Amino acid sequence: MFPVRRRYCGLTVINSKVLVLRWCSVDVYDTDGLFVCSFGEERLKNAFDITAANDGRVLVVDWASVVDRGDSCVHIFSEDGHHLDKFKLQDCHCPTIAFHTLIEHVVIAHRKEERVVVVEIFTKDGEFVRSTKIHEEINYAAGVTVTSYGRIAVLLQYINGKCKVLVI
């Protein structure tokens, strides 16, 4: 256990480094808790979630809320924090991200429209592959992950405040 420097909103681990996401940057620690560096300050505006790919890439969802009126996107960084690329997300609310290690794809879960959550799959370079809509009384997708067997699990919060996990 170790303290972090600031309030955080996401976490991932890559090659014995702990990456802690803040609203506008990523703080990097070694596994003993020693602060290594920060990156993303010049790119991230409203970072919402983080994941790591097999090849060392770090993917950060930057959500343009209704207030920002900008484009939501996924920023792609190298393991040492160099900005490599980004790809846009369309009409998303509270996007969460995971990396599907078996097929090396990026999984994004978010609310697309009122009461509809969408799970979208992209290549790790940002090319759209496919999507699935979940039509229920859903407020938003609170999280997404991929099981070791390759199934996608989405944590859904319903309008009534209850939560369920949907495994696809």
C-alpha cells in the first residue's frame, strides 16, 4: 500500500508500473510506491478511464461532457508517456475502457442515448470494429472489463439506482 499524490479517477498496471489517472494527467509509480513521472498534461482535459494494451500502449478516455461540447476521444500513449495518436468517440456519456488481450482490441462502454448503453470495439489503432446496444432502463455504464476467457463484463447502473453486471 502506498499513498498517491493527488485525487485519482482510474488505475491500471503495466510492466511493473502503476499508472494512476487524474482528470488531466497520468501519474506513474513503481510497485513500491515511488513516484516516477507524470504525462498527458498537454493533451488530457477530462480524463475518465484508463487501460493498458499488450504492447505497452496506455489508452486514456478523454470525455467531452455536455459542458465541454468537444469531441470525446481515446488518447494513445507509449509506456513512457509519449503521445502516439488518438481516435474519436461519437455521442458518448461517461465512457469506460478496457483492453481485450486475446484479440488485442479496445472495448468502450458508454451511454449513447437516454437509457441505452453501447459497447463498442475498436482495434488498438482506433478503427471501429463493431458495437452492441443494451436496451434497458440504464442510467450509465459504470465500468467494463474483459475476463481471461475473453468475455466482456459491463457494470450497469439502472435508473432505479440498482447495479447489475452483464457478461457478453
